Amino acid sequence: MFKTLVVPATALILAAVPVSLAHAQLMDQLKSAGGEMLGGSGGTAIPSVTQASPGNLAGVLQYCVQNNYLSGGAASSVKDSLLRKVTGSGSGESNSSFKAGSAGMLESGNGQNFSLGGGGLKQEIARKICDQVLAHAKSLL
């Protein structure tokens, strides 16, 4: 009787090993992909917006409005006010940080950049960043 229980139990354990290895490999792949989406070099946090220049913040606000991450009225008004404060006019075309921001690149300080482009999970992160950028930009006015 003991032999009849040991053989099926051993078979069950051996059958579970490949599943566990496949699961571990899948989790490693997901962690790697998530790290790439969340900052490039394995970072897992949403980047800080407080180190971005006012020009870059204004550009990111423009990007966020154009991509429907923020509603146009309030965000556009803050963007325009911030641009007037930075450039003396409502245009940021000569400001490289503004251009980067309007292309979806948050310059988060210390030479670190975060691209807001992409779909899926990264799109949800971009929405959160857009909300943070709007709040921070308002505090600068």
C-alpha cells in the first residue's frame, strides 16, 4: 500500500516542477518588462516631476492634453501661464525642454528622462504622471 501512494505522489511532484520553473521564468520576464516600461534601467517607481524645468512641464502638459490624458481647458490654461512665465510669451517653440515635453519626454532631473509614449500599463502610468505634472505646474504659478 505504501508503494502505491509513493509513486503517484512522486509523479505529481515531478509534474509540478516544470510548471514552477515556467512560472518563475514568466515572473522574471514580467518584472523585466515592467522595469523597462517604468524607467528603463529596471526602475519600478513613477519618476518625480519636481525636478523637471518649467518649460518641460509646460511641454508635457501640452502632450497630455493632445493625448487626452488631461482635459484641455484647465491644463491648457496652466501650460499657457507657465510658458508666459518662462519665455515671456505663449510660445515655447524655441525652448528645447518644452519641445521634449511636447513630444512626451519628461526630463525628471539628473539627466534622467521618462517617455510617456506607449500603451497598456505605460499608458496608465502616463495618466498618473500627467496629473502630477498638472499639480506641480499649478504650484509654480
